[in-house]
Amino acid sequence: MRIRVVPTASGKYAVQVVSKRYGIVTVHKHIGTFSDVSGKSQLYKKAKEFIAEATHQGNLLDLLSSCRPSDVVITESRPLLVYQLLSTIYDKLGLNTYPDLLIKDLVIARIYSPASKRETREILADLFNRQWSLITIYRHLKKGIDTGLKDVFQKALIDFARDDLQDSLHLIFYDVTTLYFESTARDGIRDFGFSKDHRTQETQIVVGLVVNQQGFPLYFDVFRGRTFEGHTLCSVVKNIQKLLGSPDLVVVADAAMLSQENIDQLIREKISFIVGARIGNLSSQMIDQIASQLNGQDGKTITVTYRKQRLVCQYLRQRAAKDRSDREKQIARAQEIINAPKVKMRRYRFIKTAGETITLNVDLVTKAERLEGIKGYITNTQLPDATVIERYHDLWRIEYAFRLTKSDLEARPVFHRLDETIQAHLVIVFAGLAICKYIENKSGMSIQKVLKLAGKVLTHKVTNIKTGECAYIQTTIEDPSIKEKIDFLESLGH
């Protein structure tokens, strides 16, 4: 047993007597709360008396001093604080409403050390003393998909966002990415398509993700690898609207989702939207009109009507500088091809071909010059122009979520073959993403930094080789700044 101090909702601190075994914390007694040093001292004294009476446990140093050094060995050292932290957050988010400890262990292992299911089994056994056979892992994954694991997790996260994060859930962000397989075999939802990872030679799946304004995941769906991302928008939004029960939903998506079909369907479903506009596809007359009204004034916005919707356009001098730089580089590359037409040619912008003749597309260059620094946003909301632009720029949060799933959680490449195990893999990653985002938002640190920090505290099993007596102790952190951060991490989820 040991003494733990945790913050309370009233702003005070509570003193508890707890024990921990294999990452599971048990609260034996709540001693009381304090707000000053004297109160803390008194409660610490009572806690020590309780531990002595309940366990007859003396000071560890006294116990060790009674033995010869050669009689005492450390037989285990495990990062159980990491397991405790992730386990507590898993429960706090409500993911434990699906009562399967193996699924929980798989989510924790995916965050701590993403690997194949075979390697995950070894990680759980070696680091956290959680023993599962490989066949049991696959059996539970299949059972999870058959019994609605995805739906349970999504409902839990939506409820958490509404109740604990105090989110009205009227504003959501949607985007898609692709996850590739190191395989060329097309089967089920695995297929060839436009790869965002530039792995066109391998099969893939398309994954759509919905997050709130904090980047906290609410919903995901998976589509066949050759699905055009714009065709995923309406079905996903309709599903999430049903789950949220939000009649005044506003969905924000990037320009890839823009099509008249999507706009019409969203309007029929009475869903408000903010979508990036592809202003390069506008008529020359409208482009000239927009460019003339903005007149190169930094930060200026205008609103015009396009497809019966509001088209908000803004000019930024910084964006214009980047567009100009990109255009000049693309013209230089195009000129290289024009000067050496026999060189194997890819598809370059600003190049126009007519038979064997390759020339610079002057009309396209002129259009690009007119559009420098201009960005457009289409919406059917009544939000002010500045708010429409601000909400659209919040899409970086979902882009960050995709980077986190692909890098920290190593969602790709996918090694599963069957559709149901692919789905299960994505559900585990989805739950891991939710835990990571919650921890990052609360701590202000990246998940990798949090894991590294929590990993400094190991749980050691000390054994007297003559008597067989064992004791569990944690690594002592002396640096006050590190100790303060670790104490904060331990309080998360309580």
C-alpha cells in the first residue's frame, strides 16, 4: 500500500491509501481532503497509521536493511504506470461499456507500442504481465465486430464529448485518408485507388473520420479502396447526424468534397455546411470579378453567389507570396520539359500539348496569376464571413488526427486479410486516437512525450531469495518538476 494525493473538483486535494498490481489501482481508504500544508501533514500521519494497522507493513528500507544484499534481487521491472494511465483514461471515456479486458489491452498496447497482433501478445505479456494467446486475440476481435464494438465505442465517445467535454456537437469536421496494404491482392474492401500515401502500386482502403472542434474523434467509416472521397461525405454525415441527434448540424469539409450532388443532398437533409471551393474551376468572368473586388487588399473578404450558395473569398498577401513561388517553380519545370521534349514526361501543370508539340499554357498561367492569394469557401450558413473562414481553417485538427493515427499509432500498412479483422484493427486505432487526443488536450504534451514521462516510473518486484517474500515498489523520482508532471498524469481520469 502507498499514499496517493489527487486533486478534487472543489480545488482541494484528497489523500488516499491505494495499492497497485499489474497496473490496476485499488483505493483502500479515502483519508480526507486538505487545502494547506498542516492539513496535508495530519492526513499523511493518519494514512501511515492505517497502512501500518492494515498490513503490518514497515518501512521498506528497514526491511531491506535486515537482509544481506545478496539475498535481495529485483525480479521484475515493468512500466505499469503507463498501463494505469491509459487504462484509467479508457474507462473515463466510457470505452469500458464494452466489457472485454482483452480489447482494452489491445488498445493500450496500440498506443504504447504499435505492432502486429503476434508482437502485441508478447508486449502485453512481457511489459504488463497480461497473458493472452494469439488465437484468443483474434477470436475476441471477431466477436467484437459481430457484437457491435464499433457502435459501442462511437456512442461512448459521443456521450463523453457531450457530457464531459461540454460540446454541443453542432459543429463537426470531416475528412478522409487512405491506408495501404503491402499487397497487390484485391479482395473485399481492399482495392486500388487514388493513394494519399503515394502507394498506387498497392491495394488500400478509404477511411472517413469525424472529429469535433477539439479534434476529438466521434465517428469513422471505412470504404472500398477505389471509392472517390467525395462520394463518402453524404453517407457519413447522415450517419453521424443520426447518432448526434443534432437538427442544426454544421459540417466542415475540404474542397475534395465539393460537388453539386453533395450540396443538393446536404440541403435536402437540412444540414449546414462549410466546404472549400475550387475557385480555379470558376468561369473566367467570375474569377475576374472576384480578383477585381479583392484588388490585392490584404485580409479583404467578399461574398458572391455561386450555385445558389454563398461563396466567401479572401485575399491574403502571405498566401499570394506562396502561390507566386509555387507558380514560378511549376513554370520552370514546365520550361525544362519544353526545352527537352524527349525526356520522359510526367503530367506537369502549365504544359499544353498538341500532337508532338509541347508549349507553355499561357492561358492557365494567366489564370493562376489572377488567383494568387485568393481562397474560397462555400457555405449555406448565415455565419459571418470571418467565422466561416475560421471554422474552415480548424480542419487542421482532423489533419493532425490522421497524422497521429499513421505515425504514432502506425495504422498503416494494414496486415490483415479479412474484412472483419480490418474493421477490428481500425476500431482499435480509433479508440487509441480518442485516448491520445484526450491526454494531449489535457496535458498540453504530445502523446510520445507523455509515454516517455510515464515510462520513467517503473514498478519493481523485490524478492528475498531465501524467504521468497516479495514487495512491489515504484521508481522514486527526485526531480520536482518531473514529479509534478507525473503526479498530474496520475490524476488524469479521476
